[in-house]
Amino acid sequence: MKMIEKAVSFSAVAHDGQYRKGLSLPYFSHPVTVGFYLLEAGASEEVIAAGILHDVVEDTATTYEMVKKEFGQVIADLVIGCSEPDKSLSWEERKTHTINALRRASFPVKQIACADKLHNLTTIKSDYEKEGEQVWVRFNRGKEKQRWYYESVYTSLVANLSDAESSFSLFSKLKNLIDAVFED
């Protein structure tokens, strides 16, 4: 548990001053919720800690080497496995990279990515219930591109899993949420 507590503190400092897209909610609420999802689903301590840290390299001044020094190579590699490598690419290029990388990713990376997408989509659903179709305005690519992305991510997450891995509870929760949010 010490590693998880350390990840919470590290992530809180790294994300200080950041906010969720289009909201006044501190960004730090996202990685902590990802960690809670992983904890509830029975993930390992390393996966939970990496889930809490999953955006520090991608979205802050934190480097891979800093994560590696504080948490070790296993956690640093999991964080990198969940990070977009080049933020200068177009949205489509970045998302296509993520979809392709997740198809080949390790099970722990898939667990973290699933929890990440589950929380993002849970937030979208909650906002949709309050705002209706207006919620899609905050996304540069709109509802249909978001549908494509989440459905493609789900397909990649469940690709190449063993029977035991495919029973990880967050996969089915994500599928059900995708169906609920994007139902026609």
C-alpha cells in the first residue's frame, strides 16, 4: 500500500493546477479514480500505482527517468505503455497509435488503459445526462469520432487475451458503457 500512497502524492504534485477538459474539476481526480477502479477490480499494487501515474509522463513535466527513479522500471514501463509518444501528431494519428499499441500491449497495460477509458467515458456519460448532445462540443472531433475511438480501443483491449485475462471485470464494464453512451 505504501507504493500506492506514494503514487497518489507524486501524481497530485505532478498534476497540480491542471483541470479536466471543459470542467472546473481538478485533473488529479482522474488518475485517482483510475486507481480506485483498478483496486476494486483486484489489480496488483504495481498496476494500481501505475494507473494513478498513467498520465504524468504524457501530460506533465515528469519524465520516464523520474518515474523509474521513484517507482522502479516495472511501473515506469507500465506508465510509458499507457502514454501517447508524440503529442505533436494529429488526433487521428495519436488515437490510431493507441489503438494499435493496445492490441499488442501486456495485460497490465490493458488493465490500466481500460480503467482510464472507463473513467473518461463515465465522465462523458454523466455530463451527457446533464447537458445532452452539447457535451460533444468540447471534443474537437465530435460524437462519431469518439464512438470510433472507444469502440476501437475496446476491440484492441480484448484482443489476444487468455480466458483468465478476459474475465477482468473492467472490460465488460467498458463495453456496456460504450453501448450505453453511443446507443442510437
